[in-house]
Amino acid sequence: MATSAGSAPVTAARKPVRAAVIGGGVIGGGWVARLIQNGVDVGIFDPDPEAPRKVAEVMANAEHAIGRLTMAPLPAPGEMIFARSIADAVAGAELIVEAVPERLNVKQAVYAEIEAAASAEALITSSTSGILPSDLQDEMDRPERLLVAHPFNPVYLLPLVELVGGRSTTAENIERAASFFAGIGMHPLRIRKEIEAFVADRFLEAVWREALWLVKDGIATTEEIDDAIRFGFGLRWAQMGLFETYRVAGGEAGMAHFIAQFGPCLKWPWTKLMDVPELTDELVKTISDQSDTQSGMHSIRELERIRDDNLVAIMQALKANDWGAGRTLSAWETALYDMVPAAAADDSTDRPIETMRQQVPAAWTDYNGHMNEARYLDCFSMATDAVMRRIGVDAGYLAAGGSYFTVETHIRHLDEVTAGSEIFATSQVLHGAGKKLQLFHHLYAAGGDGESQEPRLLATGEHMLIHVDINSRSSSLPSDAVAAKLAELAAAHDALPRPEGAGRAIGS
Amino acid sequence: MATSAGSAPVTAARKPVRAAVIGGGVIGGGWVARLIQNGVDVGIFDPDPEAPRKVAEVMANAEHAIGRLTMAPLPAPGEMIFARSIADAVAGAELIVEAVPERLNVKQAVYAEIEAAASAEALITSSTSGILPSDLQDEMDRPERLLVAHPFNPVYLLPLVELVGGRSTTAENIERAASFFAGIGMHPLRIRKEIEAFVADRFLEAVWREALWLVKDGIATTEEIDDAIRFGFGLRWAQMGLFETYRVAGGEAGMAHFIAQFGPCLKWPWTKLMDVPELTDELVKTISDQSDTQSGMHSIRELERIRDDNLVAIMQALKANDWGAGRTLSAWETALYDMVPAAAADDSTDRPIETMRQQVPAAWTDYNGHMNEARYLDCFSMATDAVMRRIGVDAGYLAAGGSYFTVETHIRHLDEVTAGSEIFATSQVLHGAGKKLQLFHHLYAAGGDGESQEPRLLATGEHMLIHVDINSRSSSLPSDAVAAKLAELAAAHDALPRPEGAGRAIGS
């Protein structure tokens, strides 16, 4: 089987059925968060008694970030199982992620324990930032299944993962890994030859070296260096990299001309900074003090949230432009929408169908201390989407050019609800024939914890939808298959009582 | 006068009254575009007969980009005057920007011509990416007024400008330059000591060197290198730089601990790539061919637009989070709004009042490729809040225990709108007396870029609200002050025609 190099598309993205993560630090915790959020069960092993707390902190950040990143229907979260041993963690795992300290002998000892207990088919990936996979796999029984899968912090948000095989790794296993990582929303980059530090970290290393000299020589402080990056080329690099940026700068004359112009600078006497500066206590203190001045007004937790909110906003911005990391986000969302019809789906027809259920996020609360009025329509929109999928309007149908657009909405906001409460919606087809679909939703707070035992009616939503041809954006008839499913549901719901409040106008 | 170092705020941002730009290439043209867009008249000199065409191309890109970047009221564009000589170009200019080829003798000859004709008070800034200002000013009559102001392509969008003084430059002149550049929406970064290539380009240089080795050794292609940047650390660097990112990664243990962990990597045997690779014809051809494969499907003009649209979207995303380059954008917009006298709140009563205006965020887009139905209610909720503030229901009123809750909503979704479009709402009071408040909103897409010139009606929203006592959560009368303001607005709006669609029920 041939290896697809570089950023070639992954032919069959498929998330692993079960995974294990060995090591619960920032990187291991980030892997756990990404996997869990994608509905993958994860066994974790870390001997540190603080690991569960640390992983829980990363999970909290990840939930906040991913809740803001996408409106696509996330699967039910995977189960997180803290295991007592590596053997327990890896049992039954299809993908085993190693994220332990960067020492070859430590990693090799972990692989020996993994191999003694894991399935013979399990794929093992190392999160190392620099050790060669040929060295890592050197003492393994089945070295062909080990490769480096180097992620970037925060792992639950940044899409890049560098895949690097060693001399024994098979091309087939690199493709399996690419499929798994694409399946959890990442951008696998297959590195063609192994080299210390791979690709991205070589750049980070080079920049770090220059930055240390600049601080040491008093040219710029840590904050000034960061500003030189984030107000300038950092904005370019979030979307294009080095070469495409220079291609544009070079203009019509082309890349070769650009290199001819820029190349000679390489020979200028800037070589001093290629040495490695001595990391004296004094230099470490200078950096540490400057960093305190720059960022000390924010706690690390605050900085994490700021960073994640910015990453979310940047990725959404790129998604709107269908470019780079935004395109990776789109592909992941499409897959999430695809996964929904198979999952759940209330298939009763003798009563309104349950079409959404979740907790009220804190972010949905407004200055009145309750779920904001606009969030009621979020709930009804989700309920409408569930009815859509039920009648066969799924990602495939959308891709083929059909959809329903809402043309009219009537909401009665009957009661308040607060953050953390469990809410659910039921949906009834009032009319479904030809181009038209009229829906009536009830939104409830579930009984139980903090609520009375009976569900409490929060709102009703009445909606008129029209089927459209997504290309011409004009009304059209649904496919025969969708029409048939809708007719069946509409006929069953015709037997239900007409809901109180249907057909009402404001103030009537 | 003391120099404020680094990114210290500029105390008195003030754009120059008139400027000159010597050199009309990509950088010179970018300076012209930024100055003109900020209402500054610019004299240009470039002996190349193609210069007017090249500058016009940059101007077209800049107009497209800045039109999307901000909704703030731009001043009338400055005048662009192609001069027949340097003397003509610099006459009367307060700021003279030099952007000629990177050769010391060429630049020095240009300064001699400038000094022969310019005002004695004119500030002269060089756009050089690497030559020391002390060398540049060495033969000048008034060397104290020359400094480097190194911008980044595209100059009309990227906010960074590195300010570097030479041995004769006065601190006062560096502050004058900082004030001018802040006045045209930039982020001046004062570099503490002069050094070849200053700060940002040292990093670009280091990364470029590594990248050449990686291509030469067949580790990665130009596209793979770009992907390693833009799917990973490039997203981090658009918002935080190197040190703040690592501070977060290091966690509670602090920066010194992070360096202790990461520092030793510097001693690993990765030194080969610190040499400068020979730029053989073969290597240049390899890069050029790979770049064609990567980006050749887009013309340079297309790539420029893609780059600019992405930069705009990223800066808007950061603005929403009040961070980094987004904060620079906000400051510039605030200054633009300040310059427009009495453009304040809409206090008309003879027509529906404007109650919200913004661009459609990318995150509001759903699988149908348009603003999701639920976001229509977000817009109307914002419009309702604006009416609330207008009648005195503000933070103080809420704290005192009064508010309005929406009890019923009717939306007609009349047309689609996509991410990036400017939308606005107008609001009319249909009824406002006792505990009740009935509102009718219209949501429009503004005319302009990508839209027809006339606003396009997207939706109407009709809403019934009830005044409540926030403590008892039961209905109550508003305060006399609120009731009076509401009565006044309601009386004025009673004279307006009743909006089409008011009082409608679904399917009626």
C-alpha cells in the first residue's frame, strides 16, 4: 500500500472505537479532551495522584472552547476511565497515545508495558516533539505499528498533527493513524523522512534561539518580541505559511525571482545569532521577570481562556473564508452532522417525538439571570434539525442540493430556566405536504435535580418551513423518499390533539 | 525628552497633514494606500513608468480590504499626487517615507535629494528591512530626523511598524513617528537598540534558513512546510507571540521552569541547519516548482485577495475578543468615530430607530451556508435591548429590580444572509403602556460590497414584553421615569404606519 505524503486528503476518516492515553499532563490531557469530545471512550494511565485534577482542568477548558467553536451536534461524550495500570488502560484500545516525559528510556519502558497487554492490532503513537521514531521503536516486538503523532497545544483545538514513521513503521499504519486523527477533526501532516524535531518544532527552535539572543542583548523584551510577532507576520502565518506568503510578496515575477532578491540577505553578517546563547541564571531571570511584567496581570487559567477564545474566533474566521484551519473545521462539522441520523432518533409516531435534550450552558444566561430569549430559538432550531434528519434531510441530502428553510417562527416564552438545568423538546408535525412543513415544538425543563418531578413547560415554537433547491435558493419539492417519510410522520401526528397555542398571533 | 520604549501607548496619535512616499513598489504602494485611506494627501515619486499602474493595483486591494475591515466612518480619501521629482513629491510634507531598493548608496542619494527640498521639520523614515539607521543617516545634514519605520506587507492591513533610531536620531523624533503611525491605525514598536534586520525579520530569516534545508533535504515540500505553520503554531502566533504562548504552556510552575525543561533541547545535535544552505539553481528550481504545485491554481491577484480577506477576518475575530491586533483595530475605529461630530445615538422619533448594526460572524452560519434561523432572534434580542436602554432600562435600573421579559415572539424569515455581510435593525414601538411593551423590528442587509445598493429586508420580528419585578419574577409596572420615556416614544411611533406583517399568525 502506498503512503500518501504530506497533506494529501485522508481517504477514510474514522475515529477509533476506543483509545488509551498514557500520561496525563498538558499534552496527554489535551488528547483525552479531544477524544472524549468526539465520543471516543478513553482509558488513561498516569501514576501522578494529581493527574485526575489536571485532566479535569484541561477538560473544562476544552468544553468551554468546543461549545463556542461549533453548532454542529457533538456526539455523546466518550467515557473517561482512570486506570490503575498501563495494562488496564490499553485493554481493548484501537489507538494508544503515549504522552510521557521526553526521555527515550522512559518511553521504551512504557512501550514494553503496552505491548504486553494491548491488542496486537493496536496502533501506538508517540507525542514526542523531537525523538526519532526509529529510536523509539528500536526495542519493540511489533515496531511496525509505532509512529510519532506530534500534536500542538492546545491539542483539543489546534488541528495540526505531524505523523512521522520510523524505519520499521508500515505505510499502512501511517494511513490508519491519519484516518483516526482526521476522524477526530485534525489535520494529519505526513512527514516524508524522519529528522529530529520534525518540521514545525525546527522553526520554533530557530525562533526561540533568536529570541533568547534578542532578550540577552537588550534589543527587545519578551513583550516586544511577542508584539513583533502578533501584530505582523503571525497574522500572515495563521492562514498562509512562509512560502505562499512570499509567493504573493514576490508578485508576478515568481518565486525564483523572489529568492534571487531575498537570498543574498542570507549571506549578510547576521551569523552571531546562530550560536546557542548560554542559559545562565541571569538570562533565565531576565526572561522570567519580563514575562511577569508582560502577562502577570492574568492567571495562567485566564491566559488559557483568552488563548482558546482567540483560537476559536480565528478558526471560525477562516471557516467563513473556506481556508486553512477553517476548512478542517468545516470537514469535521460535516462529519458530525453525518453521524447524527444513525445515533439516537426517537422513532415513535404515536406521540410528539423527542428532538433535543441537553443542559443549559452558562453562556446562554443573560443580564436577567435566565436563559436568554434568543436561546429558545436555538433549542427549536435543534429540534427542527432533528425532525429534518428523521425525514431523511441529512448531510447526503444537503450535498445533493435539497434542504428546508424556515420562513416563519412563533414563540411563546412561557417560563424561565437557568444555567445547568436539563431541558428537552418534543416536536409534532402539524402539516407536511408539497413544499410545506409546519412544525410545533414544546420546550420543557426536565423534572428532577433542582426542578420539580414533572417536566415544566418553558415555551412553544411554531414554525413554517419551505423546501428549497439549495443551488437556485428557490422553493422546490422534496425528493420522493423525503416526501414519503414526511407523509408517514404527518399522518401519524394528524391523530394527535392540535396543540394549545397553535395558530396564535402576537397579542391575540 | 524620554523615549517610551517598546509597545508603550502612544500619548498623542495624530496622522500627518501631508506625506510623501519615495518608491512605488509593493511596500511604497502599501504605504500610499494606508495614508490615502486615512485621509492623508500623499506625493509619490518613482521613476518607473509602471509605478502608477502598480500603485493603482495596491490601492484596489486596499479599498476592497478596508471596506470589509471596518464599518467605522472613514474620512474622505487623501489625494494621490504623482510627482515628477523627489523635490516636488516632498514639498510641504510632514512625513517622508522612503521605500526604494535595499542599497545603502541608493538610499543615501535619495536622502540628499529629499533634504535639498523638504521642510526642515519633515520627518524622514526608511522602510528598510535590515540596514542600520546609523549607516543610513551617516551623510545627512539633519540626521536627527531620520529613523527606520519598517512595515509589513500588506502595509494597508498589518498594523506592525518597527521604529529604530540610529545614533543621531532624537527620542523626540521617534515619538513623533510613533504618533504619526498610530494616527493611521498602526502599532508602532520601538526597538531599543539598532541591530541588522531589527526584530521580526530576524525570526523570518531564521525560519527561512530552516525551511530551505528542509526542502533541500526532501523532508517536506513548500506546501507541507506551510501547512506545518498554518494548522499549528501560526494560529497561536496571530494572537500571542512566543513568550506568552510558552508561559501558558509552562503552566503554574512559571516561565523559569518552562525554560529549564525546554532549554536543554537547544543543546541537542540540531546544529546542521544553522549553516546557510547554498542557493544552487537546482534548489531554486525545486522551490519554485513546489510552489507552483502548491499555489499555481491561484493567480497572484487571487492570492492577494485571499490573504487580505483572511487577515480582515482574523483581525475582526481578535477585535471581538479585544486582543492584540484586534485592539489596534478598535482604537483606530474609536478615533474614526471620534472624528465624526454628532454621529452619536439615533435619537429620532419620526421614524423607526436604528437599534443594532454589525457584521454577520462566521460562527452564525449553519449547514445551509447562511445565517442560522436562531441568529435572527439574536439580532432582534439585541434590538430589543437597545430599545430598553433608550427608555432607561439600563444596568442601574436592573440593579434596582426592574426589567422587561419577552413573552411572545413572531419572526418572518424573509431572506438569507451570509457571513461577513453588514446587517442592521430598526425598531418601532407598536404599544407601550402599563406593564406591556409591543415591539416590531425590521432586520436588513446593508447595501454595498457584494450587496445591491439598497438595504435588503431579511426578516421582521414582533415581540410582546411584560415588565417584571426581578426579585419576585412577577409582572409589575415600570418606574415613572421609564413609563414616561416609553410613552413619549410610543406616542411618536403611533404616527408611523403600522408595519406590514404585524399581528400575523403562522400560516395565516
